[in-house]
Amino acid sequence: MSKTFDVGIESLAGNATEPRTPQSATVGLLPLPLRAAGQTPEGSASRDAAGKSFFIETFGCQMNDHDSEKVAGVLQGRGYRPVETPAQADLVLYNTCSIREKAAQKVFARLGDWKTISNGKIIGVLGCLAQQEGEEIFERAPWVSLVCGSASYRKLPDLIGQLESGGRRVTGLDLDTDETFETEITRRDNLLRAYITIIEGCDYSCSYCVVPHTRGPERSRASDAVLAEARRLADAGYTEIQLLGQTVNSYRDPSARKWNFVDLLRAVAHVPGIRRVRFTTSHPNDFHREIVQAIDEIPALCDHVHLPVQSGSTRVLRKMRRTYTREEYLEKIAWIRAAHRPISITSDIIIGFPGETESDFADTLSLLDQSQYDGIFSFKYSPRPNTSAMHMPDAIPEEEKSLRLAILNERQRQIQIARNEKLVGVAYEVLVDGRHAARNQWAGRSTSNRMINFTSPRENLLGEYVQVKVLRAGPNSLVGEHIG
């Protein structure tokens, strides 16, 4: 297995100003900022790729974001350089999501832009949509020459090499269980927070979900590899780590240690230099009291849990094959609310699942009232290929789904306003990750994942931990002032 290296980039995304570079930001490679075009670690560059450029657009979740970091590292290891626009690139890649139909439609719209103007560029589709559609992508978009699923990113140099040598179409669609986690280089696109994938795939069979088909069966990463990556990140100056997995709390150490998720959480939280550890996404079936107890006991474990419920109706949950009832889910919410530390809770909710009645929808609204979420991600159900729900009867009309979604979001908005207003006067430690120049405000997140915009008499706060007192509250963010 190749040794993994981590590389940061020069700036944060969005409207943030230039961030502070982590201390000791050399991790087996060249120091930040990024290497010049053609420079690669340990002489591993491909002379064929020297001077060539790439562009990646990412759709979907944090798993996809981190996958793009891995792909970028692999490409830079081959001598490619990143560019700002697809027009500038020799290699254009779309790292895709297929969880919802709208995301897939966006990707095919992007591919359509290249129908007559690809001009010798290599156009590639990566990720979940690539795994789901496979070689059918070539039929829909013949100008695409690369289709590669997330488990095959280590093979990208070979696949690209085939294209550079004159190959017309190449694929990497094996759901490889041995080499999913490790790539030689991971480009870090955020200098303040870093992702670590600890588990890939999913063994649950939710009737609406494509993940088992696109990401494969559940397989966990060895604990020593996770801890080694956490130590490298800490040595590079990172202080916040987010552990990732489709069902992150289903983690089971495949090594002789046989750690469970809580064991790994505790170990990562005790890595010297790490101040914050987050994790997402948890499955309610594997959410146990011990997770809450660990958050209570270890300050480095962030006081935020994302616990998707999908529906407040037990009848709908059974149709979704979610393995728990409404009552069992609410019991887990009660564990979190009973913690000594106030823990914020967020969730995912699907509206308009086939056969969802007015009574089922009312159950979901009442679940919002009982759970008192600090935020939700809500979606209209869309049928996906290779799922059993796709063929279920009693589809909900689109207009009705839109109406229910609007009602749900307004109910949740009122809950968030009420909850956030109670935070006025509270002081939080905030990791500063942005600046809004027009409003003369800094921005950052608390350990509870609350976004706080604040004023400060100081300059150059990016990357610092500061104390902020909340002065005003809105439904989605807080406004405060720097008090220390």
C-alpha cells in the first residue's frame, strides 16, 4: 500500500480572504503553496502530462468533496496543474452525485455543453453517476472518454495514460474493496478543516437509495491508517477533522484492534494538536448511547449530531426499509437532549415518498415539533434507478410534493427562529473561516456547527479560534461580536 501524503492549497473557497497557512505545512511533499506545474512528489511525475491542466466540478455531499481532493492529488502527482475554468483545461472532470434526479440532470447538462466544442479535451465523469450509469454515459454523450467510479480513483493514472496514448474510451467501474481509501496524494482544499474517510459503501438496503449500488458494500478502514492520517494532518497544522462515511457510525475496525466507532472517535480526539472532531453521516440504527457519552466526556468531540430520520411516520419508514420506528428514533433524540453538554441536532427528511398520506405527512410535521432540530436538509422524493422504490405505486403528484415541502420548511424555519433567539447573549468559541468585506464581518462556526457572523476590531483572524458573543439571531445564522 502506498504512503498517503496531504497537500494544502493557497486559498479557501468562497468569499474568504487569504487564510493563514497551517504551521509546519510540509507533509512529505513540497511546502505550501502548491507546487508549480509539472512538479510532483518523489519523482513520480509523468513526462507526458507535464504542463497539462485539469478542472474538476463536484456535485453532492462531503464524501464527493473529499473524493475530488483525492482525484486532484492523483492528477497533480502525474504532473497536471489545476486551472480555474473548464475552458482552460486539457482534462475536464465532473465528480457526480446520483442521490437525487436533479443532480444527475445537472451533470448531463454540463456534458451537453461539450457536444460540439470539446476540441481534443478529455471529458470524464467520476463518482456515483459514473458507477450507476457506466458505459451508457458514452451512449448519451459520445464525446466523453472517461467513466470512473469512486472505488477506482487509484487507477486514474493508468486510465488517463491509456487516453494520452490514443485510447478512445476507458472505464474504472470495479467496486474494489481493498484500495478504496488510499491514494498517494490528497490535495486539501481547505486549510482549516480536513476530511478523513473511515468507512465506504453501505450494507443497508433503503428502498429509495442508490448508495449500495454506486458505492458498494460497507467496508471500514483500518484504525491505524485513520490515526496515521490524523497525525499527519495535525503535524501539518490542521486542528479540525471531520470523519466521513455513508453510515459513519457503522464503523468496525478490520484490524486486530477490532475497534468500534466510539473507540475510534476517542482515539482521533486525543491526537495531539486536534481541537475539534466532527463526524457525518450517522445512521439511527447504529447510534448508541456510548456516542453521546463520548461527546459529553471529551471536549474535542464536537457537540453536533446529524441524524437523518427521512420520515416521521413509522408506516413510511417501513416502506423505506429504514430499520427503526418513529418511537425508536425519538428515543435516540432523547438520549442526545439528556446530555450534560447541549448538543445541536440536524437531520434529513424526504417529502412525498410513494404512498405518503396526509396523516403520514402530519406525523413528520409533529416529529419536527418533538425533535426541535437546529437545522434540516429537506428534499422531494425522486425515483432513482436500481432502487425498489422506483416501482412503488401511489406516486405523489409533483405539485403536492412541492406544497408539502414548503409547509415543512416553514415549520422548521419557525422552530429555528425560536431556538436561535434563545442563544442571544451566549458566547461561543468560533473557528474563523471567512470574511464578508461588504458587511465588515467575519464568519465562522461553533463546535455545535452554528454559523456566526461577527464584528471585530482585529484584523487577520482567518484560522483563529475566538470568543464571540451572540447579539442577534436569524433562522439560519447568528450575529455577534468578538469579545476576547
